Amino acid sequence: MIRQKDGFNGERALVVPQLVLKMMGNDPLVSMLHITDIGYYPKARHHFRERKTPIDQYVLIYCLDGAGRYRIGSREFQVSANQYFILPAGIPHLYAADDNDPWTIYWIHFKGPLAPYYAEGATKPLDILPEKHSRINNRLNIFEEIFNTLKSGYSNENLRYVSSLFHYYLGSLRYIQQYRNASSEPGNEGDAIKEAIHFMQENIEKHVTLHDMAAQTGYSPSHFSALFKKQTGHAPLAYFNLLKVQQACFMLDSTDMKINQICYKVGIEDTYYFSRLFSKIMGMSPSEYKKTKKG
């Protein structure tokens, strides 16, 4: 089996420097819970990491798509799409992407006196399934805000803000039902089209079929498609592409991500197909859009 530790197309990763980690350790707020490494690996084929010598950090891995496996000491687990787990500090571990269906993962290394409280009960895979009140896209946005804030610099204000965000991020996982119930968004009961659009938004980074969308509403694909087009003016898959391009525009406007990184963030692996789709919808290429003055 080929093994690869890193270097994936579309990946993003950040390692906090040791000097900054010492600053964090001396801060009364940040020292309680802080991030040491953070990243995103899309379709991470041959991803493999084994640590026979334990580390003093907890490792959170959220499998958005695909599958993988991991080992904690002598215990082995399988993980699939829409699941996360946390590797405890101080125990040898191993994790790897599935050979046939490699995972897309968000990962965070973290430590601090409060870390074990958030990690409690998460050594086994836990579900984060898209549903009516799931708010998955909100949580992914929190991750992006953490990543972008760290990338912008290591000032005391940035580090404290990231620590505060990270409490919220972990809380949204540890207390997932409370996180979902606290949403101020309308429940949309009985509104199949709004539920379908919410499902699209929650799965913006994935390949979703018409059958998947229809299954969320309880209608047959043909009836759902006709109903959706009647209310929105678009076929379901065409509307999903509009949402993907809308999200891509947001990232082009608000981040320094490269186009090949944005592709994976909207569930499209082929850069050329993404550029064609973007140009068809926006009337210009992603690179041209990036240069265009807004407002």
C-alpha cells in the first residue's frame, strides 16, 4: 500500500510556531484551550499517519466525505462520511484514508486543561448527519474563520479570538443537539423545497444526486424535480450548481485561497470543469472575477 503523509491537491494547513505556542501557554485565557495545528485535506488518497511515540495534543478529525480508519492503542475503528472522532493525547495512534474511497477531512490538533472535557466520549466515531436543523455549513464557516484568523497573524487579540471560536466549535460537536436546537432559522416544516435547498447548503462540498435531494423530501425524483422547478425556476441540480458558484464567489472575494483549493471546497475535483461552470454562470472565469472590483 502506498503511504503519503501530506501533499494533497487543494490542501490547506497551518502549524503554529513554537514561539507562539509558548505565548499561548502563558496567556490565562488562551492556555486553557488552544490550537497547535489545523488543516483541510480533500480527497486525501494514500493519507497515512502513525505516531508510535505519543504526543501531548488531542487530534480532532472530521470526515466530511469518503472513508478511513484509525487506531488508538490496540483499538481499531472505521470512519465514514459525516463522522468525527478525537484521538486522545498521550496514547500511540494511527490513522489513514480508505484506499478506494479516500476521505476529505478537516483536522485540528489542540491542547490545554479544558481539552479532555471536550474530547470526552469522542474516541469512537460520532455522527454529524445533514438534516433539517443540522447547521453543518455554519460549523464549517467557524472552521474557516479560525483558520483565516490564525493565518492573518499571531497577535494576542487574534489568539484570544481563535480560542473563543474554538470553544464554540468544539461545543457545537460536544453538545450537538443544543447547537441544532438553538438555531434561529425557521424550521420549514412542510416546505419541501426549502428543506431541499437547506440540504444542498449543508452538502455544498459534496457530490449530491437528484435521488439524494428527493429522498430528503419524501417525493419521487421526478415529482420533486417538477415541484422544485415550478417554485424556483431551476432544475434541482442546476440550482445546486448556482449555490456552489455563489459560495466560490464568496471565497474568491473574502479569502486568499487558490482556485484549485476552492474547487474542493465546493465539491468539484476537476479544476477545468469548475472554471467552465463558473464562466457559464458568472460570464467570466474565476481568475477574471477575482480581479474584478466589487461594490
